Amino acid sequence: MTAAVPVAVAALLAAGGPAAGPVGTPGASARPAPAGSAPAGSASAGAPGAGDPYFPLAGNGGYHVSHYDLTLRYDPDSRHLDGTAVLTARATQRLTRFDLDLKGLDVTGVLVDHVKAAHRRDGQELVVTPRAALRAGHRFQVTVTYSGTPEPVTDPDGSPDGWIPTDDGAFVAGEPQGAMTWFPANNHPLDKASYDFTITVPQGRTAVANGVFLGSRTAHARTTYRWRQTEPMAAYLATATVGKFHIEQYTTRDGIEVYNAVDPREAADAAPVLKQLPSVLRWESRLFGPYPFRAAGSIVDHAPDVGYALETQTRPVYDSAPDLSTLVHESAHQWFGDSVSLTRWQDIWLNEGFATYAEWLYAEQHGGPGAQHEFDALYARPASDGLWAFPPGDPGSGQHIFAAPVYARGAMTLHELRRAVGDPAFFRILRAWASDHRDGHGTTAQFTALAERVSGKDLDTLFRTWLHTPGKPARP
């Protein structure tokens, strides 16, 4: 889903083509200037998109959201959602109007700084016109009340994305477009924010979101759950999954608050894998640096029509009991994709290639086949295979961002880097990438520059061949 993950490299490549669905204090690189900004002092509308060529209407220009406060009420039987979203934002230009991404729900009111604002719908855009223009640098609040029956969007690869109804609630996974199906957002990874969630559901259902669980309260046959995600998060990584779950809570010896929610139908298969989550996080912390969040966990739903898992921040959501490779993959995304986010979807290999290579490394260090074995098995595929259909550094469109080259050839790129620079430099590069860009963003150009700086080697040919050249590379 960007977040969506293949269960394993072998499964991902079985058809030789696209995966079934999506599979993750800011530094200097943390936030490029929002697209659509205008010079200070000019009266202007914010752009209806963040400038991403793969998803032109995703995100918006003219402002940055620092916090979302989402209050939701969901009835799984009627599939009706009532919501109030309070966005705290800062204008990055003078704004006469601005857009929010919101698809398919009925808006009943919009306030800007507690004053009624005009609004209209234009496809997936909610166009807001405040009573008075907002000056550049002004910090403001937008309150949107809305309701309706949320429906998922269909991604270019055919997978469902967003608020996906299930037989007992909803599987909520937003990569790359789906956040707009359940709350108004600046829906591009460029714009990261903290979140508060207050979610009310019928008694007997559980609502699980991101970050730290703050508690629940039951009254009048309904239970309200409160969650807080303090570290910056892209909108597509937010979740509010609802269902009948068995709950497990504990704190790891490293002080990470773990909350697992498991559909009883998946509990027996999920238990032995989820038991390994603390050890997986410790292992990844040794390789990639300290775990970047206060909370962790898993949401294991029974959602047979979804077909993927997603690295929703702090608490990946799985459509069924995951295997260990999938758990490793989604956990690795907490570093690569969640803490360090994309600036454009073209660079999705920075998420999926890294998480796939984490699977290889885990197997290598836990008695399984080594990364070289995985590389060789993939390289043996003929030049006509879907693995070589396009270079991972430029999939070409949103249709291909979850296809085999992004995952497997992306991982092969990292293995070639490891062979070229040696293990000590390679693992210093991974740790520096996660540390230097923590809570922020990164680009392929920044990663390649880091690799050259840390290793002291000219790596232009390697990255050009494996990331940017069409077809099967010559034998390394």
C-alpha cells in the first residue's frame, strides 16, 4: 500500500509480476517545502495536490498540518460513520482558500479558527474558503464535521484501500490513497503530523488506532477508545480498525508499550508469531538503530477479501495471521517508511526494498538461507520475467509501486551495495539513514549520497544499474 506487504519474496514473485496489494525533532531533510506555495504576501489558493506525479491530487499546497484530533463514532451493522476532525495547521503562504482530501462522506460544517467557513466539494477535494485570508505563517485550526458510509478506494493495481468493511467492523489501511475515505487530510507523506483518536463503537467491539493506548470507557452500550500518536505520522499510516478482538498488552524490557489485537478466528495461528515480536524489534534495533516509537504491536484481523498487510505506524494491520517473514517486514517498515518517510511515491523502493532486505537478513542470521542465496535465486530468473519489467527507482506509475521490482529488485540493490562496500560500512549506512532522517523524510538521491559518503566509494554505476536502468542487469 505502500504499506501493503507481500507475505514473502517467494509469494510476491510467484506470478512474476505485481503483488496483489500494498505491502511502511525532524532533521534537515525532514520536510521539503510544500508544493503549491506562493510568495509571501500574495493572495492565493493552496494547490489541490502536493505535486506528486503518481498521485497528482494527493496532498495539498499552502499549509502544513501539525496535529489531527479525530473523534469518530462507527456502527458496524449499518456501516455508518460520524466524525469530527480538528486539524491544527500553519499556513506556508497567504491563503484565500485551501483544500483537504476527503472522498465520499457528507460534510455538515467547517470552521476555521472557530468561525464558519464556506466549503464545497470537487471530487476528492474539500475546498475551504475562510472568512478572511490567512497570512503566511499563521497557525490555525480547521474543524470539519462529517458523516456517511465510508467506502474504500480502488488503487491503480486493483487492491482496496482505506476504510474496508468487514463482517464485524472495518479493516482500515490507507496506503497510498485511503486516508481520505475516513477523515479529511493533507494526504501525502510529505505532510506528517501527530494524532489523537477518540473512537466510539458498540460494546463488545474494539477500536484500535496508532500510538499509545490511553484507555476506554463504556456507557449506554457503547465503548469509547482513546489513542495518541505523538511522533510524526503520514496520513496513510493512520488506522482505526474495528472488530471483535482478543487483546494483549505488555511493556517490553526496552520500555516499548505493546498492544496486540487479534481476531479470535486468527488467534491460534497468530500466537506463535506475535510471541516473537519483542525479539524481532530487538534484533532490528541492533541493525537499524533504536526503535523510533513509544508503542508497538499488531492488529490481526480476519479480512479475507483484503489480500495484504500494512505497516500502519506502531501497529501493523494484517488481514490474517502473519508468518514470521511478514512480521519482520512490517516491523522493519517502522524504521524504513514510517519514521523515515517518502517525499514522492516514485521512491517507494526506499520502503519496500529495505523491508524486503530485512527479511533476507533475518533469515540469514536465524538459520535460514543467506541474502546471497536469495539474490542468486532471483537473478536466475530470465530477462523476460516480471522482476525486470522496470527499474525500482522509477516504477513509472502508481500502478506499479507494489510490483515485484520495487520489493525484490530493490532488495537486490541493497545486497549489491553491501557486496560493494562490505558489511561494516553497509550497516553503518543503514543506521545513519534511520538516524539522520528520523521523524522526517528521505529521497533516493540522499540515500545514494549517504552511501558514498560513509563508504568513501564512487557508487554511481551501481545505483544507476540497479535502480534506474531498464531490463536485467549484467551479471554482477
